Amino acid sequence: MQLKGKHIILGITGSIAAYKAAMLCRLLVKEGAEVRVIMTPLAKQFITPLTMATLSKHPILVEFFNPENGEWNSHVSLGEWADMLLIAPATANTLAKMTTGIADNLLLTTYLSARSVVAVAPAMDLDMYAHITTQQNLRTLAERGVAIIEPEAGELASGLVGKGRMAEPEEIVEQVKTILAGNQTKSLTGKRYFVTAGATIEPIDPVRYITNHSTGKMGYAIAEELAKRGAEVKLISGRTILPTPTGVERIDVLSAADMYNAAVEAWREADGAVMCAAVADYTPAVVADKKLKKSDDDLRIELVRTKDIAHELGKCKEGRTLVGFALETDNEEANAEGKLERKNFDFVVLNSLRDKGAGFGGDTNKVTLIDRNGREEHPLMSKREVAAVIVDKIEKLNK
């Protein structure tokens, strides 16, 4: 997807990451986009309007009108002009105002008037980003169709290290291309898929539970990629702090039993499913109704087998697409091939905890796709890139 001739409004808010907006603007213009820049008043404290005017080749808009001559900056006209409103960096304050409809500056009134696709690239300190309020705001915006360009983990302006740093300009430009292309090319239009993601929680008592390290990142990336290609997507999710991907219906569950029920229900009308969740294989036979108190004796908990969701779906596949995951620590390929046959998958996505950069928690993965015709090994990639590879293979199965 090329950006030549595209109209992009670049919104800049009051974040130290505003310095990246200069390179972002330059790259967008270099790709052929026409860029108009709207800055919040506080953004001027971090980067000058002169810099942005020079790079965008247009005057910078900050206020509702020019106090010198009364010339009106029409947010309505701006909203009609744009093919995309891209807010980068987007502060926690701006995200909160977008969620609640507060319109106290030109950028926010333009957002409320925009008929185009809207994307935000959050930038803030790690505790602000992880805060339940910010995460809820991101989920709400995503559910309303706003594309979230995830921040990166790294050293922050505070000196802390964690997630909250705005994505690099080159990455944002690539995602802008993908988002705009997704609005035009819908190769999976009319198809219905569901994706399971994240970890299940198996209660021991009202306080404690059994779970695993899955964050849901891989499954969320797959759900987002399916939706970008036009599919109607349900995301059956264990507990996570991730925002709901744009255009995806999210179904929150806790236990393996909850996920089983939701998956069996969704399978009735689905054309396919991707089983990415880390579902507990065992659950406590008895859940205490009160907190188990510590004593001098050892505690033994009897565990019973949970229902195998993928196996159940595979028994009644009937020409539909079923994709599984295998996270292994030893005998990787043999174990993955066993899953392929036992659960009647079309293909299995194998990754190993022995591969650096793969597995739980990170933003990268290294996978091998295994089907009955062989295997495709892929190098270490971002989880978004892995999601694209997986959905590419799903598309081929649908041709």
C-alpha cells in the first residue's frame, strides 16, 4: 500500500515523544502523503510549529481561529478532508478525552468530526500505560474502531525501563500503510473466525488459582490480522491487559471450562478457528469456598483433566479451517505432529521456549508451520509479522 495522494492529519500532543513526530512527518511526506499537522497547545513546548510547518509544507494548526485576523480553522472541514487521523504521540490525557468525548482543543474537535480511519500511537511512562484506566480507555477506543499502534518496551524518559515508548516512526508508517490497505483490500470478507488467546485461570479457593505466563499477545495479533482482511472475528480471551483489536468482538472468559463453552458456541457459526490460548490441561477437583489457611502440614490438591477444546472442535470440523499452536520445550516437531493428527488441525504453529525471543511475554516469536505436506520455518519476527504469515496460510486454505 502506497501513501501517494493520501490525506493524513498528524496530531501531536504534549509528550516528550513529540520529537519523533518530525521524522514521522518527513517519512509520510516522502511516501507521497499530504500531511496537515494539528498540535495541542502543550505540544508546542516539546517541538516547535516552525519545525513541523517546514516538514509538512503547510501551516501548523493549534487554535480554533487566528486571533490576528479571526480566520477560522474548521475542524469539520479537516475531518472531511482526511483519509486518516493519526495521533502520534497520544498521551494518556488525550486518550482519556477521546474516550469521554471532551473537545477542549482543535485536535479533539477534529477527532469527533473525523469520518476517516483514526489511529493512535500511545506514549507515556510505564505505570501510566499499565494503569487500569488507560488500558480501559484503549479497549474502549479499539472497540469503537480506533486503530491502536502499540508502544514499545525500552528505556523511558523517566529512566525506568518498560512498555510505553512510542513506536518508531518507520514502524508507524508501515502500520499506517497496513491500516489504510486493510480498508481497501478485504480478502476474507464474509468469513467468520474465532481466536482463543491468553491464559485460563483455574481457581483453588477465592484467593488463589493456577495459571501460566501467557499474555495473549500472539492471539490478539492474529485476531487483528484476520479483522484487517475483512473477516468477522470473535476473540475468546483469558485475562489480559491488552486492548481489544480494532473491529474484533471480544468475549472474556476465565477458566478452561468457560473457554470450552465459548469456543463450542462460536464454532457453530464459524468458518474457522485459531486455537492460540494457553488453556489449562488440569483444574482442581474441588474449589474451596473459603481461603485455605496455612498449616504445618503439606497441602495436596487433586487435579482433574479439563476438556480438550481443540479435540472437540476437530471431531466436527466438516471442511472448516482449524489451526493449532504447540509451545514445546523438547521433542518439538514430534509433539507438534502428534497434535496435528490427534486434533485434526489443518496446520500447527510450533514455537519452542528454547528459541531466544520466542514464547510468552515478548513482542517477537519464531515459528514453524507444520501441516501434512511438510513444514515452513520462519525466522524471528514480530508477533504482528507472525500473525500475517499465519493468516496468509489460512487464506491459501480458503482458495
